[in-house]
Amino acid sequence: MLSLSQRALEITPSPTLTIDARAKELKNAGEDVIGFGAGEPDFDTPLHIRKAAQRAIDEGFTRYTPASGIPELKEAICEKLKKDNGLEFEPSQIVVSNGAKHSLDNVFATILNEGDEVVIPAPYWVSYPELVKLNGGTPVILETRRENNFKAGGDELERILTPRTKAFLLNSPGNPIGHVYTKKELENIALLALKHQFYIVSDEIYEKLIYGKSTHISVASLEKELQENTIIVNGVSKSYAMTGWRIGYTASARPIASAMAGIQSHRASNPNSIAQRAALEAISGPQECVEEMRQVFAKRRDYMLDRLDSFPLITPVKPEGAFYIFVDVGETFTKNFRGTAIGDSDNFAATLLEHYRVAIVPGRGFGAPGYARFSYATSFENITRGLDRLEAFLSELA
Ligand code: PMP
Ligand code: GLU
């Protein structure tokens, strides 16, 4: 066979989506698998949003739209950014894409030259380094510390900067840790971005999913000047249970937005016209559904955290947002399961799936091989049953 590109050869498929596909496959084959894998709300998309999509179809809103999104959706996004985040943007600064993942791909395609560096604090969401590499950049991984709740932004960030640093990846609330950056922590990052002139790519997709006292602050709102350096990434997948609709967006300085729109016009054209109408209803329609779902997630988080805390051999990190619990499973590595050492978190996850039918994502893809990620975006019943199984597995190990 003729050879593939170096880029294609270097890519590892998304481990979150791989685990999810495997769990769904087993379920479809009639296996009783509990999925704590991919971060996907288990709720149906709220009815008023689905109805807006049905209306779009009935009205024949089924043709190409402007490549970077329909004007009314961009307007609604600007209003949202003003109301929720205190930010002034114009529709020409918004680019609507096929999910926030596509938005991130567009961002890196737009700002990176070959070899430009993007600083990514670890643990990170699995797709960041791969998306940087796919666009010719070099991911520079910044190890964070548990005592800082795995956040970055102090001296260690300044030390890792080089003349090639083009951007810093900020994800708050974060996947997989669930941490939320405070105003002070954001100010530190902002100061460095202005002093050393790099972009902040701010992935705010979990902004509505915060539990406890923390609040979401969009870093761009800290200073007028900073808005030029910040590219906000957001979308409807998580807040509105719309993962399959594929709508994400960016808000950025005008030259960035227009370059990004140009790239998208060739690579993908417009995101789905019907999904754009649905997203318009999600963002500008009634918001009660968001709070209702958040409250359900909050109860699940508390329950899951309490139980994980009580189990032997593992230590969960307390999340303040998103819908994941990242768990230190390192102590299990020296334990034997039916005669074989667990060894690493890949095998921990594989054994749990194989023998106890619980799907979790091992930490390697998040840059934290001693950990594993549990998503609580699944029903309370599944959580209870899945944790019962995990408890049995751990007692077998202990
Ligand atoms: N950012 C983070 C941190 C995520 O966890 C996800 C997961 N889906 C995305 C972006 C991409 O979301 P979307 O479904 O809109 O592509
Ligand atoms: N972002 C979700 C996750 O981390 C969905 C899967 C993906 O897009 O990678 O599980």
C-alpha cells in the first residue's frame, strides 16, 4: 500500500469516543454495560429546541447558509456573551462550527504556523494535543500539581514560555478535573498573556455546569485589551444536551474570525442549517432546562464522590464543575486480579470493563496515566449499579 501522511500516522483516535463506542457496541449486543465513559448528557434535548428544528425542516430551511453561520444565531450568541459573560462582541466576530471540537480545529488552523507552541496544562482533554499537532503546532505539556487543584498560571507557566509560544489552552470548568479557575488565577494568566503576547484559547463549554460556590468568569472580561488576545470557544453540546447536533462557536477579534470563516468555507461550509435553528432556540429561548439539568448533575456528583471516597485503593479529585470525576487509581497497579498484576490504568479500565462491565476512560489520553475518568452524565440508577460493581472489583483487588 502507498504510505499515509506523517500527520495521519501520528494521530491516536479519541480514547473517550473509542470507549464510548465500545460500551455502546456491547450494550447493543445485549450486554449489561454501565457507561461512565464519554461525557455526554443522558438527557434528551429539551422539547422546545427539538420543536425549533422540526419547524426549520417544515419551513424548508434545508439549504446552505452563510459558511460561518446564520446572522440571527450570531446575534443571539453576542447577546448571550453580553448577558452571561459581560462581553461586547459583534456578529462579525462569531464563527459557528460543527461542534466546539471543530471550533478548536479552526482556531489552531488559523493561529498556528509550523512549529508554533501551544501550552496545554495536564491533565488535559484528550483532543487538545492532537488538534494542535494536526494543525502543524507543537503541544507543550505543562504538568500541574494536585495541591494547586491541577491548575496552571503561576511561575511554572512563565518558565515554560518560549519565543515560539503562540497560545495557552485554558479550560475552565475543566475536563477531566472539573476545576474552575478563580478570578485571581485568571488574572495571573491574563498578565502573562499581555506581557508575553500569546493567545488564550479559552474553552468554556462547561460554563453552565458548576456546583458549589465557584462561578464562571470568562477570562476575556477581565480587561478590554485582553479581548484581542483571547479566543473563546463554546457550544451547545453540554449545556443543552445537544451533543449529536454538532454546534459550537468561537468569539474572537475580527481578523481572526474572518480568517477562520475563510478556512471553514473551504473545509466544511456551514454547520447543519437545522441544527443552527435548534441552537438559536437553545441560546435565546427559555433557560430553565439548563438549571434543571445542572441540579440533577449536582446530586449525581455528590453521590458518586461520596462513594468513590469511601472505596479502598482509589482517590477521587473533588470536581467543582463539568460532569466528570478524575480518580487516582495508582495504588491498584501493584495489585493482582485473578493472578495478573493490574500494572497500569489502561489495564485497570480494561479489566473493569471485561469482568465487571463498567466503562471508564483510562488517564493516559488525558496526560495522567495514574488516573482514570468517571463521567456522571448517566442515570442515578446506572451510577448506583456501576459503583456497586466497582466496589466489588476493588474488594477483589484489595
Ligand atoms: N471541549 C471540551 C473540554 C470537551 O470536553 C468537549 C467534549 N465534547 C468539547 C470541547 C467538544 O464539544 P463538542 O461536542 O461541541 O464538539
Ligand atoms: N468531550 C467528551 C468527553 O470528553 C465527549 C467525547 C469527545 O468529544 O472526546 O468525553
